[in-house]
Amino acid sequence: MKLSQKVQDCSLSPMRKYHPFAVDAESCGKKIYHLNIGQPDIPTPPQFFEAVRAYSQQVLSYAASPGMPDLIGAIQRYYRRLGVNYKEEDILVTAGGSEALFMTMLCILDEGSEVIVPEPFYPNYHTFITAAGGKIVPMATYPEENYNYANRERLEALITEKTRAILITNPNNPTGNSLTEKQLRLITKVARDHNLYLVCDEVYREFVYDHDKIFCAGKYRDIDQNIVIIDSVSKRFSSCGARIGMIISRNRELMAQALKFCQGRLCTATLDQIGAAALYSVGPDYFRKVKEEYRRRRDVCYAKLSQIPGVICSEPKGAFYMMAKLPIDNAELFQTWLLTDFEDRGETVMFSPGSGFYATEGKGIDEIRIAYVINEEDLSRAMDLLALAIEQYNNR
């Protein structure tokens, strides 16, 4: 039977493709330090579970396709605290930020449309854009420049008659780059001047380490028709399993078209929406404590990595990821070897090989993405294991 070319052009997730090797390793008694998936170990706020337990209806019914009013109201209040006012019709609740991205790409791309994406980038962008018929046009960034992509000349050099959108993650997964307000404004002006959509994935908005200001691109009202915000409760509230995200835009035509997909999949999970609405009741003290925890983890991880001979990395300014260039030949082979052949006192480490974070052929082969989502002691041990493994791998 024939399969579509679109699905064949998509790739497996570099964060999850080594899962079978990990299962085999753990079945043999190995302990694995998982730095491959951005699954925080921070406790989910109890408000989520309390709200779900309090649900007392006799029938678990469909929710409204655009999202439950209580959740949409909570999202509106959250953004008002950021100084950004959205109407109810500006928000569509989705099954995580992933569905929000997929629906957005289906709405704005035709066959052959181009989307400019700074690389390295979140690998599922490739899946969503490809499945929607589009093509990623990568914009190169470099660790020596802290992976900066706020450069008008470089951005405009990539714009063609096929360009439909610019897609950014701020703060960035996988590099940890965080835009200043001036840099963010520059990108919004490029999108406005060239009549492009600017899709801003802001799911890590609270986790910025070099200042206390929280930026949202939705504050720039001169690009109301261009901008689409992708958001989620997954990372903000350490509730990845809730699968609640959202598309936010003041572009009425875009939102009317996206509603077709929301109605097509009927609704997102009712109980998850109830729990997510309660999450937005947590106060600023929660975010302060969580951000400080991630900052300490970043400092441990970056300090240890910087001590490994031959490793090249840039200190992350936000999110909870970092890219690192290793003194090895191939990160995919290295990762497989770590799970099948390496151990120290019955322990090994797992990361995400870097090539899956690039669209440019041949890039990222000797790079890895690290998610510093485990406690400081375990992170320190994982970095020691990485250093030992690099030495042994190169001396085989």
C-alpha cells in the first residue's frame, strides 16, 4: 500500500527515537540520566489536581470546540497581567502547543510555501510545516553569537515570493537564546514590512535568567494581523501530560479558519481544561521559585560542560535547554553506544543528538541538546558521565 510522500518526508523525533535502546538498557539494570526530553521534574501545582477531583458532573461531556469559557477567561487574565489584552475570540484552546502549531501551519501554508526558522530549532517544527505542504528555510545561528537571529539583513536575505511566515521560539528550544525587547521588536517589524505571519512560540516565556521582564510579542498592536502566539501550560506549570495549549491571534480571518480544525477534532479534554484553568491561579512566587531552580541547574550544567576538553557551548539565557558541540565524530552513534556499551557504576546518560534540530544537511552531526530538567546532584553526575564517556568513546 502506498504512503504519502509528506509523511515519508517527516522524521522521527530525536528526543524519542532512542527509547527502545533505553528500555533495553534499563531492563539490564542500568540507571539512565534522562537529559533527552524536556519533561520537568518540578511538581505540578496542586490546584490542577484539586480542580479535577472537584469535578462532580454525572456526564463527562464534550467541551466547546474553541475552549471552555473558564479556561479562556483565565488565559485572558494571565495576559492582562503581562499588559496584553485579548478578547475571548482571540483565543482557541488546543491539545497542547503542538496542535496549536500544526493547526496554524495548516491555516497559513500552501504547497511549496516557505517558513523562515532560525536553526537549530525544535524538531517538530519540521513535522508540522512539512505535513502542511511547506518548507523550512533555515536561518543559521552560531554559539559564538549566542545563537542570535535578530538580524534584519540576514532575515531579509531569506525572504522570497514563496515566504509565508517567520517562526521563532522565545526563549528558544534548543539553544536557550532569549530575545531582548529591542531584538523582538526588530523581528516584528521585518514581518510587518514584508506582510508575513510571525508565529511566536512563547511556551517558555517565564524562564529568562538575565532579567526579570517578561516579553510577549502580542503587545505590538501594529502587527495585529501578522502575529500568532503559540502558548501552552506544559512547561509553564510543569504539566506536560495535561495537553492544553492555545492559538492566540487578533487576525479574525485566521482564527475563523483555525476554528474549522478545532471543530473537526471536536474539543480538547474537558477535565484537562478544568485543571488548566485552575493552574492560572498560581501567584508570582511560584514562577520565582521555579525560575531560580532552573537557573541553578543551568549554572551546574554549563560549568561542568565548559570544563570538558573540546566541548563548545553557549550559556543559555532562557528556557531549560542548551546545545553543545562535542569532540566526537557522530552524536547519534555516540548516543547508541552510551546506551548499549557504556556504563560507570551501572549508570549512563541520554541526550538528544543534534542533527534533528537542523534543516541544513550535515549540520549538528557532532552536537547534542541537553535538557537540564533533573536535580542539581543528578545533573552534576550526568555531566561527569558525559566527560568520561567522551574519553572512552574516542579511545576505543
